[in-house]
Amino acid sequence: MDPHFPELDPWLERWGLVQDGWAFQTPYTRSILAPVLAGGRKAMLKIAGSPEEAAGARLMAWWSGRGAAPVLEAEGDVIVLERAEDPDGLARMAFDGKDDEATRILCQVVETLHRPRSEPTPDTLRPLSDWFRALKAARERHPVFEKAAALAEGLLAETESPVILHGDVTHQNVLGFGDKGWLAIDPKGLFGDRAYDYANIFRSPTTAMTTPTRLRRQADVMSECSGLESRTLLQWGFVHAALSVAWWLENGHSLNERALRIPGMNLAVLEAG
């Protein structure tokens, strides 16, 4: 049976939207999404289910289609986005032997998102120092967290020209929009060092692809595209990988060697020089 979310009804009516498929709710953020038609255009209606998602909605509206999916309607925590034509294109590219090409596309999108804008910035942006609280809380649970927390503190202190960050740039969050090119969705709405927006690319499209050789190669590709040093990118990749495990622990999971595999691999690559 098609699940019904009554929260959608007033927005469907308000903006004259026609539902075009099953609505669903995301498991962690509790956001509600529904494919819709907006004046005949394929789109997605999204009601943010958490403060993080709400901040992302406001940032999408602020970007207004520049590096991110076009926003057709927006009010508070609710947005209507143009629907992607090829949502799996970058992951497919990486799996099909064009990994470096996919990474370069992600870098190009990041560069576009980081360009200065004349409009006043959203007031819902979170500083990276706040974003890393879970890592700081976990630092006594394993030496990996201690090393990552100490490195993160140094990187945050060295930030000179903070920018507005997407916060979750991956192959799954940069989609194909036909003639409009590759555009981002689902930002976290952060503010800080621009290098952080490359950190999650190391773990994408799946951690099953992560190897020391790939980490080094991705760092070099991203360095070439961004002008940042490969080692700096690897450092942010390590602290983000550790942060991801810290979030895992916050959600009630137990610490084990499998969970530490990716940050441990990142650390080994860094220490090898």
C-alpha cells in the first residue's frame, strides 16, 4: 500500500503539486520526501525532519541552483527540488573504471559551491568546531580517536578563510541533471575550512573501494583540482573518517575493528608519508 504522510497534503495543495510516486521517510533524519510534478516538471518535495536537514534546506535555497539542484519552491523547512535525471551516474562511473573522472567532477562541484555570493548567508550554518564535538567526546575510547581529535583541533585552528560548506559531498549527493550538469543535494549547512568538503570523497561511493593506493591517488587528483596539498586532504580525510565512527558510537553501536578499518587505513597512509 502506498504510504500516506498527511504532512505533505498542505504543501501539495499550496504549491499546486501532483504526487508522482510513493512518498517515504528517511531512517535517521526522519525527513519526508515525495516525487511530485510541479507545473509538469519532475521534482521532489522534501519536509526536513531534523535541524540538520532544515539547515540544508535553507542552504539549498541560498545556492539557488548554482552548483546545487534548482529549488522550485521553498518555505522554512520545506523545499521543492528539481528531480535529477541520473541520480546514480557518478557512482556508476567510479565502478566502471572512471574513478578519477568522477572525483574530478565532485571537485568541480565543490569549487562552484564555494564561490562567494553577494546574498546574505543563511543564519543556520554550523561551525566545523561544533560539527566535531562527537570526535572530541570519543577521544578516550581508542588511540585513533585521540590522534584524530588532536589533529582536528590543529586543522580547525589553522583555518584562515572559512567558507560555506556542503558537508557531505559524495557520489550519492552529486547527481546528473542533464543539460544543467552535475549538481549537489542534501547539504549539512556548515561553515569552515574548504578542505573539509573533500574529506568524504575518500569514503565514497562505498568504503569497500577504499584502499591505501586509492586514498593516495584520490588525494593527488583532488590536490590537482583544488590547489590544496595532498597531505592536507589526507589529514581531513582521516579526521572525518574517525568522526564518522564517533557518530556510529553515539547512535548506540559498539566499537570494533571493522568500524575502525577506514580511519585506521587513513592514519597508516598519513604516517607512511
